[in-house]
Amino acid sequence: MTEKIWSLEKGAGPLVATAIHDGHDVRDEVLQHMALDEASRLREEDPFTGRWAQIAPIRVVGLRSRFEVDLNRPREKAVYRTPEDAWGLQVWSDFLPEDVARRSLEAYDGFFAEMENLFRDLAEGHGRFLVLDLHTYNHRRAGPDSPPASSSENPQVNVGTGTMVDRSRWAPLIDRFTSDLGSFGFPGGRLDVRENVKFRGGAFPAWIHRTFPDTACVLSIEFKKFFMDEWTGEADGVLVDAITSALGSALPGALEELSRS
């Protein structure tokens, strides 16, 4: 039986939150070939997204590191092979045997099979459903003491909608969510929330939109790591909790618009 590398908690309603890059663990047969240490892995993972996913009654959280298998990449790119696949990082100390990679991809296939069943049930039960695809991104890639990347090109929150088949269908929901999230009384001032500036969405939301073009609305939400030190992994707990509250504040309006779509 293929090992599950995700957790799924099912509640009621048409709202799903996913945190597919929250995982940090790597199975032993992969780890013995890996050159990256834990800190380097963590820097490219999405810590705290699993906590933020608690805002939704249906939650999908990745349990394994994206360096084992990346659920937001196309299948042929889901196991990193070269530094070019992984932000220039040397992932492997030697080489990854094909049978090890195959087992990682079997878990990848299992994930998408379960997601198809989940979303099909939601489409049949509710007609339309909303997925919040939660991620984080780095903005100090030049080093821990380097200045942050330009805020003009790196909003605090990037709402990716570039994988939608027809954005116009979901425009009222997108605009309402973006406005409500940006209006939240966040510590230090309102959040800078913009659409498709830094990211447009990855392979996972693209697959959902292809598979359920008339019923699925996926918002790929990338939080810049302004709430933590991306090099040490140390976070500001007040800001982490405030992000949870900010996301929660934008849900009533989004669900109201979903019901009208």
C-alpha cells in the first residue's frame, strides 16, 4: 500500500484550505542520499501554513518535505533532479536511485487520486467550492544580512489566480477576498495584498482548475516571510497568529460571493 504523505481532515461546507508545502520530514531511504541539511530544507518549505489551514473545515496538509516530492510541481518535475529544479541548491550528495524516486511518485499519484475524490464530492454536494492554497515565499535570498527584496515586486500577500480557466467567472470573489484581506487591522498596518505580482499559482491549482473548470475556485495565497526570519526559522508569534485572523476575516465575504457564482 502506498504511504500517505498528507493529512486530510473533512468538515462540512464548500471551503478547503491546503498547505501542501508545510511538511518537513523526509523518509529514510531518501534522506541517505540528500546533501541538504534541515535548515536549508526549511528555508524553502512553508512553515506555519498548516496552522493557518485551521481556518477551514476541510484541511489538507503535506507531511513530507517538498525535497522528497513536490506536490505543486508537474509529475515529471515533482522529484528534484538538478540544482536548476531547486533554486540552485545541490539536493543530492550522490544520486537518487530510480526505485526511490518511483516510490516518491507513487505517493504523489496517491495524493492526486484522493484530491480528485475529495473535490468531486464537493462539486456534487455543493456545485461550487473554494480552495485556499496556502504558501510562503522568501525575500532575503542574498543572505541573512542582505536587504529585503523590493516591496514593489514582493507584496506581503500575493493572491495567485493565473491558473484559472476563466478569471471573469470568479472576479467578484477574488476582488472581495483581496479587499477584505487588505482591510484587516493587521499589526503595524494593513497588509499589502496584490494579485499575480510574484506568483500566479503552481501545478496543484492548475490541475484543480483543469479537472473542475466550472466548479473550482482556487486562490493561491503566498505570504512573504515578513513574519519570520527565513534564515533561522524563528517566527514572530504575534504576526503568525494575526495572519490566521486576517485570513479568517476574509472568509465570510468570499463564501458569500461563492454562493452567487
